[in-house]
Amino acid sequence: MSHDAHAHSDHQHGHTHDHPHRHDQAPARWSARFALSVVLNLALVAVETVYGVLANSSALLADAGHNLSDVLSLLLAWGASWLATRRPTARRTYGLRRSSILAALLNAAILFAAIGAIAIEALTRFHNPEPIATTEVMVVAAIGIAVNLGTAFLFQHHHGDLNVRGAFLHMLADAGVSLGVLVAAWLVQRTGLLWIDPAASLLIVVVIAVGTWGLLRDSVSMSLDAVPPGIDDGAVRRYLADLPGVVQVHDLHIWALSTTETALTAHLVRPAATLDDAFLDAIALELKRRFAIHHATLQIECGDSTHLCPLHLH
């Protein structure tokens, strides 16, 4: 734990940071899982595409298209998890950690583009219903359920990482989509109603849209430096305001450095305060423990009315 404290006029600037993070552990933890997921899903896309054409099933082709978008999403998430480990430079002082947020945003955009194409194909099939090979569709859909559940299992412990959480939700949604395809094929087989197949495609669109909306909302919010989901900024402010000797908190900012790390800056008015590394150290530890805020920079001010902080109203 290192602190830099510099006295400037009547202000004391205390910079509190945690021990260096072992960001290089991320690729070791996730790379093998991403690689296996990509291989499994590419194989599934190939099988679903071939049998979707042979069986003439728009639902199966829709599932194949969705799985292909997930392969792209997995590749983006994989690349972002690696970029986030790159060391900071003089120009990029936080490194490339924010790439994980951009990847999550791009993943959401890709999914919405995919569901648009699926919806168009399904609506076309309503006007021109065609028979499908239901048995083949059910077998392939069952394989899809197994592959997607297995892949989701690899990412179930995402520990709040929005990027990995996106991969987990995609795979879990895919398992549900494949189940829907299987049920639709079974219903077509039992009833002979061909409209059920494109109707299942539209249901897939709804499922994907609902599952993707939260990812899009959170990734856009993080991109705009909003307080990350799960952090109560009011509770953080109250904690800082209740610290010994603190009479005012202003210029408080909380934002995401990446999908796994959060930063904070704040000015604390503490009359008659002296430089106190132990005080700063305790705050940094508590912010990390209580709020999962990993990088805290605090400016301590004495509250001299003749030298008011220019940011005290911000």
C-alpha cells in the first residue's frame, strides 16, 4: 500500500492506492475457458447451419445465427480481458482496462443486430410456411442445449465482471433458446402447424432482447463514467462524511476503470488536520472491503474560508 501526500497552500492531497493488482492472472484464469467456448460454439454453429438448411427450419437457423454472434462476443470478451492486463503508459495512464467495457458495449450491439436479422427471416416464413424435418431439428437442438449449458458453466463464477457476465448470460440464454427450438419442433411434429417454427424464432428474438438489454444499459452507463452497478454512491458519501474530523465531502466521483475495477476521487474537509497516512490507509482498505472500490484518491482540506477549494460547489 503506497500513499503520496503533498502539501499545497492550505490543501493536503492524499493519494491512496491498493497493492498492485495481479491483472496478469486474468488471462490465465479465463483464456482456456474462452478458447474452449469458442471451439464448442463454432462447432455448434456449423452443425445448426447445415441441419437448419437440410431440415428447412428457420428456428434452427435463427439459433445458429445467434450462436455465431456469441462466438464473436466471446472473441471480443477474450481479447478485452487480455487488453485489460496491459501495463499503463505515460499516455494511457490507466492502461487499456476500459477495453473490457467497450467489448461489453459492442457485444450488446452485435446481439441487437442479430435479432433484427432473425426477426426479418421469421416474419418472411409466416407468409411462406414450409415443412421442416422435426426429428433432425430436435436432435440438433438437444446438442445445442448441452453445449450452451456446458459453456455457461465455465463462466458462472464471473465475480461481477461485466465482460465475463455477458459471456455467461449469452450462453445461458442460448441454452433456453435451444430448448425453445426443440419444443417448437416437437409441437410442429405433433400438430402439423408450420407457423410454430417462425413463431419460435420470434420468441427467440424476445428472449435475446430481454437478456441483452441489461448488458447494454450497464455497458453504456459505464462508458459514460456513471457510478457502476452495485455501488451505492449515497452510502459511500455517508461513509466518508462520518469519518473522524470530516465536516464536508465534495467533488465526489465514482466510476469504472474496467468491468472489474472501480475508482474514486473525493475532497474531504477536515479542519486542523495533519498529514495522516494511517487515516488514508484505513479509508482505502474500507472502501475496498465495503464498496469494492479499488483505486481511491482523496484530497484533504482544512476548510480555510479565505482559500476555498474551487471545486467545492461541484
